[in-house]
Amino acid sequence: MIEQLIGIIACGAAALSAIAGLIASLAKSVKSKKLARIAQATNEIAELVMEKVVETEQAFSKSSQILKATGVDTGEMKKEQVMNYIQTMCAERKVRFDADKWSEQVDGLIKVMNANKR
């Protein structure tokens, strides 16, 4: 099951990498070093996010069922953990943290993961 999730997330990572690569290409064509740096940093963060989502899912896998039985929704806890990680990665790479953009990306990954669980 986890291997399938990793495979699906790897596909998502490839798509995000392709988008970031396109941005990087455009940035280079207009010789904007700042935009190229931001695109590269965004690409790195996107790849790390894929790993973090899988890592967080694995960390919560056993406790999720127990917490859900007591009425606790672990989905928001997991997302908050990933979003905090992204915010830290953006700060370290001196990239503006766009919570809405990253939230959409994380939601998309979670939908893919949840669809695969069924």
C-alpha cells in the first residue's frame, strides 16, 4: 500500500518538477537570476514535500485509527505538520511562503493518496 502511495506521489513530484523546470527555463531565457533561483528553490521544496507527505502518513498510520476511533481527525494534524515543514523550507531558501498555493498542492497530494487507499 505504501509502495503504491510512493509511486503515485513520485508521479506528482515529476509533474511538479516539470512545472518548476519550465519556470526555470523561462527564467533563464529572460536572464533573471532571481526568478531562476526561486524556481530552483520551489522545485527542491516540491520534491521534499512529496517525501514529507509520505513520511507523515507513515508516522500517523498506526495512531490514525486509534485517534479516529476517539473522534480525532488526523487529516488536519497531518496537513498542519506538512504545511509547517513547507514554511520552514521556504524560509531556509529565502522564498516567499504562499500558504494558499502550497495548501492546494498538499490537498491535491492527499486526494491522490486517499483515492489510492480505497
